[in-house]
Amino acid sequence: MLFPKKYQPIIIAFIFIIISVVILSLNLRQSGETYLPRKLVLEAVTPLESIVSSSIEYLSNIWGRYIFLVGLEEENRKLRKKNASLQKEVNYYQEMYLEGMRLKKLLALKGNVDYPSVAGRVIGINRSSVFKTILINIGTTDGVRLGSPVLIDEGVIGRVIETSWNVSRVLLLTDYNSNVDALIQGSRAQGVLQGQGSKGCILKYVHRSEEVQAGDKIISSGLAGVFPKGALLGTVTKVEKKKFGLFQKIEVSQAVDFSKLEEVIVALPDEDDKK
Amino acid sequence: MIYYLMLPIFSLVLIVFQTTILDLFFLGKMGFEVSLILVVYAGLHLDVMKGGILAVVLGFFLDCITGSMTGFFIFIYVVIFFLSKVVSSRVYPEGIAFIMGFTFICVFSKGIITILIYYFIYDVDLSHNVLRIFLPQALVASVLSPALFPIFDRLEVLLDAQSSG
């Protein structure tokens, strides 16, 4: 053996730490395509997450609709069962109606935008405290590329940060790593909208001389070439000017309620851009 | 050998369970990381090779599923694992009070490492989350850890029995 047995654990520990540091630093430098192991994990996890999500929904439906009926009189039970089944049918039609309405809105949005786009469904939401991302069921085979902007009719959601063949991960505007070039709609003052986790967003680098008020709309400037110009990002909720400093502190509430996302539109790169 | 074959499947299922069902229990307000408690357990009970690989695999899957850059959780989990390993060689790691206290320290340390990585790499200050997220997270993990350690014990025994059988 190269090393005495006594020191082997220390050497193995050292090797593990070195490996993890190397992986971390390599990934810091690379910000390009999602590589194969991550794609494979994403593809493997998607059906697993779908099964878990649908099971949870099924169980909560059973709990809500049937368990509480046990112990009631026979006739009452039959009537409630019938009522439940009718209710289920109504719910089904309502769901279909609402889905139709949402798709109609999406189609209208697709018609309004002057760039190619593709619609996708949200299949997973990362609810962790620090990372704010969602998974959608479209990937590179549908034309989605890294950095593609993701929106709905109410406004911008975020941009694609990871793509696999059939799945993509979207970085929400509220993630700490999200920075978007923005404009205040009224005054046209420029700034950078940065995510603040569950606290929403802040608009940075707006000069203290600019007049900003709560309720002002924040739109994308289109400067970085990621988001289309004029897309709604959020609304100013609080403005704070300190005694000193060049800039003012502007808190922004995002335009879209991320907890209720179901279908989204992903803007695709132009054919010219691809070339 | 069975341990290394089962490891990726078990880890993936655990991480999916953690990021879907457990997140629902906590309403997305606070991530409860069973995987981190498992890494602490591995540090106190498993040998360096088995535990180290477990920490790397769990970290990698968590990186993939949460969307963080690859290496973020791998690094944190490997550090926490070896911190536990160093402590395990100096104390008797079985008392409930010790398990709770040590899990608290490890989970809280994970929060601090997260803050430091974000500060030095992304220039983002997450320190305001210490009292709001990381401290409650460490408290919940420490309270639940005495219930989880016996489950991990049984799993370890089961895998050992299959390996020797």
C-alpha cells in the first residue's frame, strides 16, 4: 500500500474534498449547455415527479371526497356519492373550460408576439427557500435554447437556464441569481431587476434623482437581448431614498403569481440567430 | 457491492421524496433536508469510502433537481460528511442529546456555507435568511433527527445483511 493504513481515511477525505472543489470550480467557469449526466437525471426524475404529484392529487381527492362520508346513513351516502360524482364531472368540465381559457390567452399572446414561440406545461416547481425554479415539459427537441425568455399573458416569468431533450428548467425572476435589464415605464429610468427570493425583487442602480413612486410599472428594456422590450416584469411597491448614496432602494412585486403557473410560452431564437 | 448498486436508486428516490412530498408538508416555506441528516448519520456511522460516495451522489442529485450549479451541494455535503467523520472519532455518537445538538450544528453550518458561497461567488448577500430560514431549518432537523437515525440504522443493517448474504 502506498500510504500507511492509519492515514488512509485522511487521504481519502482529502481526495473527496479536492474532487468536490474541482467540480464546483469547473462549473463556475462553464455556463454553457447542460451536460449529459444532468440531462439524464432530469429525464429520469420527470416521470418520477409526475407520479408523485398525481398520487398526491389523487389521495387528496379521495380524502376530500370520500373518507369523510364513511359512517353516514345509506341513503345519504348514495346521494352524496352521486353528488360527488356529479361534482367530479362538473369539476372536470370546469377544469377543461379553465384550461381552454388559459390556452386561448396563450394563443392570443402567441399571436401578439412577433417572434417564434412554443407553449409548454409546468411539471415541477422547486419550492426550496433559496432556489426559485420551475420545470416545463418542453426541451431542445421543441426548439428551446439556453436563455430563452419564458412568459405568460400577465408578464415575464424568467429565462431557461437548463435544457434537456424534453424538459427545461426556468430560472424565475425572484431567484437571487436572476438579473434583468429593466425600465420604469413612466420615467424611462433604467435599472437592473434582481430577484430576492420570497421577498420578490428589487430594482437596482436607479439614480436618486429619478422620480419613482409605488405603483409604477417595471418593464424589460430589451437591452441584453434576452427579453423582448416592453414585457411587464412587475410593479413598484416601495421606494426608499437614504440620506447618502447614489441610488435609491426600490422594492418590486413581480407581475406573475408563480405559485399558480400552469402553462407558459417560451420565445424561441430567430432562425437568423440560430445561424 | 449491493450497497454501491443500490446507492444511486435509493438516493434519487430520497431526493425526489424530499423535494416533492416533504416540501408539501412544509408548504415550501422551509426546505427540510432528510438527505443532509443522512449525510450527518453517514459521517457518524459509515466508513470514509461508503459515506464519502453517498455524500457525493446525494449532493449531485440535489444539484440536478434543485437547478443549482453542479458541485454546490456536492461540496457542502462532502464538507459536512467529513466534519461528522472527524467528530465521530472523538465522541460516542449515540445519545439523543448529542444527535440533536450535532445535527443542529451541521444543518446550521450548511446554511452558513451557502451564505458564504453565494457571497463570494455571486456577490449576493443571503445573511438576512439566517433567522428566517436557516435557523428554523436547523431546529426542525435537529428535533426530527433522533427519529430518523434509527431508520437509517435499519437500512444500513438491511444492506449489510444483503451484502453478506
